[in-house]
Amino acid sequence: MTTSTTAGPGLLDAVRAGTRVIELGHPLYTGMAGSPNHPGFRMTLERRHGDAVRPDGGSASNEVIVTGGHTGTHIDALAHVSQEGLLHGGVDAAEAQRGGKHTAHGAETIPPMVTRGVFLDVAAVHGVDVLEGGYGVTAADLERAAERAGAEPGPGDVALVRTGWGRLFGDAPAYVGKESGVPGTTVEGARWLAERGIVATGSDTTAYEQIPAGAGHRVLPVHRVLLVEHGIHIVEHLALEDAAAAGLGEFLAVFAPLRIVGGTGAPVRPVAVVPA
């Protein structure tokens, strides 16, 4: 399955006229912030230049990478969350996960997304750089952000919700927000997005949804609404400050997750393509 772009027949003309690419994800590095529920990212050089030298004087270096599928900027597969023992579409979760990998809704089934994106800057709607910890992004917030963007999400689109929390990514304890809570979309907001038929939605936080102060990740109802009930993929740990500074509204979204067979999530390098 692929998502077709809604950019129209003038796409090639637009590319020839000049485009700008805005990165929407964080680079991966050892020690970066992440959810306490998932393994962190680790990289080390397995071979260094000079460990082995070829007869012509050449040398090569390589690394070992250890990571979880939900570490750094990543996208959730529909196998990630179940409700009452069932995945999206009524698939039996216990049966699907036999053998150490998911045989239904794995990360390899996440479509490459080349489609219209809509940037919903909720922090800007409230006139702040960063929403307060634990703030719940409502349907009304999303409606106002869509008006600001000049575009409302529609079928097949990717909707990105900016809270400003990504500014804290370099400070792992503050970003995870165990004591402060983390701003994010409420169930009401998630249903507003789902009603519009989007294929994916993401945010600049670790869990996408509203996390009240002190609550941690004990329950994640928005994940249930999006992944299980509606089959909408979630993108987390987005880097949205450059997009906000550029005044992003409607854009061409390019999201290509790694095809990890049977995985529950996959790293992704998302970009926004806009006229230069």
C-alpha cells in the first residue's frame, strides 16, 4: 500500500522551480531522550580505521547499533497496541505475536507516505513557545490550528501537532516529564483527527498524547483510538521547531519507515518539502 500525493499535476514544475526540504526528525545518538518503556539507542564503533589496513593503504570503519523500534523519531505499526486482546481489525494479538515477531500489522506493512501534510501549531495558537506540561490538546485547539495553517487535514493526509515540547529534547528528564506531565492530544482531539480520514499523525513528544503530571505512561487511550480503532499510524519524537520557524502550513510530506518484518515500530526520517 502506498499513499498517493495530492500535490497535483504541477509537482514536477514545482520541483524544477526549486524546493526546500525541512527535516522533521531528530538525529540518532547515544543517550538521547526516550520513553522509559522502550530500549534506548546505542552506537559504538566495532572497527576503527587502522584496525585492519589493506595492502594499498586503505582502511574502513563500521559500527554496531542497538535500538528499540520506538526510539528516536519513529512510527508506530498497528501491531504496537491491542485492546482486550485484539489488534486493529479484530486480529487476535496473542496469535499474531507467536514466534517472536508479529505476523499481522508488522512494521513492514506501514506504507511509505508521500502525501499532503498539514502542520497544526497548537503552541502558536496559544501564543506560547511551549505548551505547559500535562496540557490536553482538544478538538477546538486542532480546529484553530487548522485555520491558522489555512488547511484542514483530510483523507490520506499526515497531520503534525506541534506542542513546542521538542525544545526540551536535549534534556531527557525534562522531556520525558514524569513530574511535570507532557502536553498532547486528548481522546476528543484524536477522534477529530480520525474523522478526517488521515493516514498518520505525529507530535514532538515521547507519547503523542496528553500525560498528566505524575501519571507517567500508565494508560494511553489515544493510542487505542488511533491504532486499534481507526488504523492510524502515530509518529513520535518529531523535531518541529524548524518547521514552526518556517511558518509551515500545508506541505508535501515524505515519510519512509524502515521495513522491519514483524516489528511494532520503525525509525523514520520524515521531511517536509515546500517551495523554495
